[in-house]
Amino acid sequence: MKKRFTFQCWNCKKTYTLFKEITKEQVIIVACPYCGKEAVFDPNPYPPKKVVLRGEGDTEQEIEELDLPDILPTHLPSPLGRGAGGEG
């Protein structure tokens, strides 16, 4: 499910929002709209939490959702192009 997330640029430190879907299995590559630098966000350090969705009547559904901070830190992309490493 896509949501609006706030990212902080590793280069200029400004924050910006993007409408993205973030899952545990992917690394997000975005470009800062202020300085134009490519940035990487890795969701792996953030553990999933269980969330209970309640519907009409007695229906409940339990899902896992990443426990992300309000502002997602980014870092410099790896020179190898794998999205890991760099300053952050």
C-alpha cells in the first residue's frame, strides 16, 4: 500500500515527501528535489510490527507493517550500485 513518507537528504539535509510503497524486501532509491543528488533508503534496520485492523462486526485482520520513523534517513548510494554504504 502506498503512503506519503518524509525523507531527509543525506547531502543537503532538507526534508521532502514522496508517495511510495515501502516493504522490507526492497531498497528505495530517490532523488532529492532540492539538490538533485540520488539517495538510498534501506528499510532493513526497522523491524515489522503487528497491526490489527478491525472491520464491521467482529472481523479482525492482523498485518505486519514496518515500524518506520517519521523522517526516513537516506544515504549516499554505493559506488557498486547496490544501494548499500555511504555516509548517512
